[in-house]
Amino acid sequence: MGWDEWDRIKAGAAGGGPVGMRLDHVPAEPAAGPSAVTGGLQSSKKAWTTAGEGVGSLRRSIGGALARLEDGQAGLGTTTGCLTAAAQKDVYESWKKYASSVSERCGSLQGVLERVGRDLLTTDEAVRAEMDGLDRRYADTDAVGGQAKGR
């Protein structure tokens, strides 16, 4: 910002008039209509925070489901000699691991959404990088039994 612009801003502020400032990289535009920079896209901290809270509530629900799943395992005892009990224990361990991973993923996503809401100036590229990092970290595995072909 040049000194002449700074002097104009100070004079406007001292006189009680409107104070405007132009950033070099942002085109000047009239007050009406969508921004030439954002194309009318608006974002709010509340929307991002609400989304983060929604994902957090999913995590709490998964935690409750995990607790009920564990309660259902109580009293199973030894699985030797009983194929059904052994199979049930394997299914339980598998679902416990999966649900725990989903809960962890929800927690990570909640953190990203809340950080974006807190730092509204985060760039689209930075948000995309965070989301891509979550995709890499929590990549789903192939379905058991392979993929269906043409079905």
C-alpha cells in the first residue's frame, strides 16, 4: 500500500467518512453482485463447525455401538471345540476393528472440519490436501471374496 493510499484512509477515518482500501491482487468491484474472486461462494464458521459436530456425533454413536457389541461378547468363554463360538468371536473381532477404525476416521474428519471453520482463510488446496490425506490414511480394503465381475 502506498503512502498516498494510507493518507487517504487516515483522512477518511478522521473525518468519519467511509474508509476503503484496495488490495493489489483483488480486482476492484462494485458492492452489489457476487465477488469476482469467490464467484458468490460463501462460507461460514458455523457451517463448518456444525458439520464437524455432526461427524463427532457419529463417533459417539459408534462408541455406544462398540460398547453394546462388547457387552454381547460377555460370557462367551472359551471357543475351543465349538466352531460356531469360534466363528462368532472372529466376526466380533473383525467388526470391532472396523468400527474402531471408522470412529477414528470420524474423529480425524471432525478435526479437519473444525480447523477449516476456525481458519476460514484456509485455501481450497489446503482443504483438499487434508481430505486426500484422510483418504490415504483410511483407505478401504477390498471386499472379502474379491470384486463382483459384471454384476
